[in-house]
Amino acid sequence: MSEVIRTESLSKSFGTICAVANVSIRVRKGEIYGFLGLNGAGKTTTIRMLLGMIKPTGGSIFLSERKMGFTPEVWKNVGYLVE
């Protein structure tokens, strides 16, 4: 089954604050995932990076095996709800 979402060492820092550190995710077609964690754990930041709303500090994002850049172009093909 093909991967529809893949991240490799995805990271995001805001100045000296590390919000997301080296997250690697693999989601195959047909799977459903949720993000759970305490306030400030990096859930929203990770989702916003996946959607191209904010630029990662490091790592890579692949949607449907295509490397994504920092662009809202993905919004045309993805349903999302942030907060």
C-alpha cells in the first residue's frame, strides 16, 4: 500500500524554542491518524507544516510520494481542520 503522508526528521524551532524535533511519520492509504498530547507538544505546529502553512526548520515532507515545499498548493487536494 502506498504512503500518502511521510515525514523524515521533521523539525521546527521558533528562535531558541524547539516546538517539533525530528518527527518521522508514515501514513498509508486508508489509515486514519490523530495527534494527541499536552498543550504545547507540537501537534498544531506539525499539522501546519504538513499543510504548508509554516516552513519547517529541518526535515522533509512527502504527500502522495511527492516532496512538498512551503506552499499552500496542497490545500486544493487535502481536507484539514486546524484547531
